[in-house]
Amino acid sequence: MQLETKIPLGTVAGRIDHLAIDAKRGHLFIAELGNNTVGVIDPAKRAVIHRITGLSEPQGIAFLDAQDTVYVANGGDGSVRLYRGNDFVERGRIALGSDADNIRFDAKDARLVVGHGSGALSVIDPGTNKPVASYALKAHPESFQIDTSNNRIFVNLPDARAIAVLERSSGKLLAQWSMEYGANFPMALDHDQSRLFSVFRKPAKLVGFATDTGKTVADVGICGDADDLFIDAKRQRIYVICGEGFVDVLDLRDKLRRIAHIPTTEGARTGLFVPELDRLFVAARAQAREPATLWVFQPGP
């Protein structure tokens, strides 16, 4: 993993949350939570090309090509706000109540799924921009993954010290796996091997589970304060982005052996791996002597 460049993000203060990509235009969206903005970056130009303002603690972001729309979940007012992909003009809002957080796209049913509140996933029809279902949970959902092949949704519930397993089509709670460790935030699904990976902060662990039983199949120590986790299917690697100031790279084929421990900067705990660009982006918040920047890594062969 080589650091290719650092892209300055301009005047951005406070915490940075999740990222999304418009692959056709090559635009990257960054939820600048502490700034109440979303930065629009053109990695090819290595520049910020726009900034969406007036948000309320933006957290999760999704871009849907079919609607040519950017969807931004706002923790402050519980809304999902919609912006046109060509000019970033607001085109609507969806009120979910409180603490709208992570967003995922269910490609099988062409639905957006948003975690929010003290415990719910809302399913939104992008054609009408209306909620069509709501699934109750035991606590606020952090990262979740949609397994369309097996009709499941896996949800991290750190406040309940658990992972919930829902039936994707109905929202029915099928199981709730109790966790030995605490503060499980990021999550990734290994479709090829039917494994679910979750990162814990207390202590700093990456744990793999069999998706059918919840049985632990891997348990390794990693860097601390992780908030994003990605699988590189081409190289069979896992990238863990940690606010401690590192990216850990682990080998999926060799018992999650750590093959790289790459320094970044303290507080840089979110990012995005984009297979189409074959790049890992890491968002670094502003520090006393360093402005906010986007670090661009090129994975090795």
C-alpha cells in the first residue's frame, strides 16, 4: 500500500464521517460532520470542486446512479437530504425522526436502507422518496450489511453488545448474537466465504463470524478506534481504518495475518475503498498544525 497523494480539503473543522462515490463522474463525497457540510472531491484533479452546506451533522452518504442523486443522512435532525448529482442542488428531504446514520443500497429490491434513532432501519423507495418499511432494533444501529443472496441483514448494535440478524424481506428478527467484546462499529461481509467481519474497539479486535450460525471463525488484534472496514476481493485483503492513526491490512487467505500497519494521523478513522479506481481513500480531520486532508493510497499487487 503506497501513499499516492494528499488532497487538501480546505476549511473543514471537527470530525469527518463516511464517504461515497459517483463512479461515472469520479466524484467522491465526504461527510464533514463537524463542519455541517459535504465535500465533493475530484480525485483526478486532486481538488475540492464543491461543498454542500447547511447540513445537520452529516454521517452516512450514498449515491444512486439511477436517480443521479446524493443521499445524506443527518444525525442532528434525523433527516435524509437529497442532492442532484450534476449540480448538487437540494431536491428533497425525508424525515426519519432522529440520528440518521449509516446508509446502504439494497440492489435486489432497489431500496435504500437507513439506520437511525434509538433502534430502527428504515427502508426507502428511491422512486418516490418515501419510507416503505421500518424494522425495529434493540439499540441504535451502527454499520450494517445486506446479504441479498441469503435474505439477511446483519446489524452492529454496540449499545446492546450484540449483532442483530434480520430477515431482509420482512425485517423479522431471526437472531441476536451476543458479543464478548464491546463497541462494535464497522462491519463488512465476505460474500465468497460466507463470513461477516466486525471490528470492536474494546478491546481493539477484528472478529469473523460464520453468517449462518454466528460462530466465531477468526479473532485477531488490530489498531484502535476503527470506524471503517473494507474487503478487497481482488487481493483477498481486509483494510481497517483506525483513528489511532493507522490502516491495518490483513490477509483473508492466511488466518487474518496482518501484512501491513500503515501510519496515517490521529483521528483518521473513516474512508472508502473504491474497486473501480483501485484506491483506498482515508479522511484525516484537521489537527493543530495540519488542515483536513484526503489521503489516497494505491494498494500493492
